[in-house]
Amino acid sequence: MNVQFNNLGSNIYGYNNNSHRIPMIVINNTIDERTQDGVCYHEIFHIRHHKGFNTQFFAINTTSFLSDDNETEANKFMLAMLKEEYGWSKQEDVLDFLDFFKLPHELASLI
């Protein structure tokens, strides 16, 4: 798997695609490193579990975070991995957790 960091502007976190059948993740190099970790987990889930599906790019200001089962599954995986990697406990506030990773509060229902 190839991971690249590029300037994707101010609205896109990242996306994945295939180049010569090799999975590639492109992550916005202008976002916080912790947010980049989350984007990588999100896109890895799509690559591993949603082969052949046309998944949208992971955008900052969008209503698509919970728009379909594929996005919900990828977001749940991302949040679980971030909780494990950064040692988050249930006692901590969910919105503080999302703010720490600069993720939208819309994802709170998945935690």
C-alpha cells in the first residue's frame, strides 16, 4: 500500500484509489498529524473492506460522515483505532476526543 501526503486544499482530509492495482492513500499534508492518523485508518478500512465501491473523499465540511453504511463502518473503525492508539477511555468527554483529532462532532454518535 502506498501512502502519499499532498496539499488537498482546505476541505479534503484524504481519499484512496488504485494505481496499477496497488492501493494508494492520499492524505492532506496541511491537516494536523493526529487527524492524518485518523484519515489513514479510515481509508485503510475502505481499501480492505469496500473493494470495488466508489467511496467519496473524506471531507472536512460534509454531511456524508454518516450518509451510508460504508462511511459509517470506516468511521467506526477509525475511531476505534484512534481510541486504542491514543489510550482514550470512556471517562473522557466524547466531544473533547473528537476535538483532539479535529474531527467533526457529527461522529459522536459512533463512539
